[in-house]
Amino acid sequence: MPEAKRARKKVPEPFPGAYYLAGAITIALMLLFLALGASLPPGVAGFLVAFILGLTVNPKYVPYFLAAGVFSAVMGFLGREPQVAWGGVALALSQLLVRRFVRE
């Protein structure tokens, strides 16, 4: 029981307002991807967004995202949906890069 009563040590922010700055950067990147996705052709937009977001995946989930990318690519090409197809290709490629350069 003594362990349950022990208070967890709060990790301090790297600097005051760091989490607010990280939130603002995240929202700005989301808006940038939204604008890019709306202005580019579907295949290019799908590839760009899926590739960049695929690089942020936790390495322990790489096999699942790789399978999702391959599945999306196959279904997208079969269904003649370029955004889904090229997004799946990009997701699979990004997962191969994550697996290659990040070792657990």
C-alpha cells in the first residue's frame, strides 16, 4: 500500500508554455495539411499527407500501419481512388523507413 499512497512526481515543462506552443504548432501543421490537401491533385495530396503522418508512428505499431498501407493501396487502385491508393503507398513506404531507421 505505501506505493499507492506515494504521489507521482510531476514532470516539469521544458520551459514555461512549452505545451501550449506544441499545441499551436500541431494546429498550424494540421491547417497546412488541410490547405495542401485541398489545393493539390488527389494522388499527390494523399501521398504527401500519408507519408508525413506515417513518419510520426510509434515504432512498435509499424507492422499494423504497414498492413494498413498495403491494404489501402490495393483497395485504392482496385477502386480507382487515387488519393487512397497513393496514400496507402506512401504509408507503406513511410513505415518501411521508420522500421529501417528506428530500432527499438
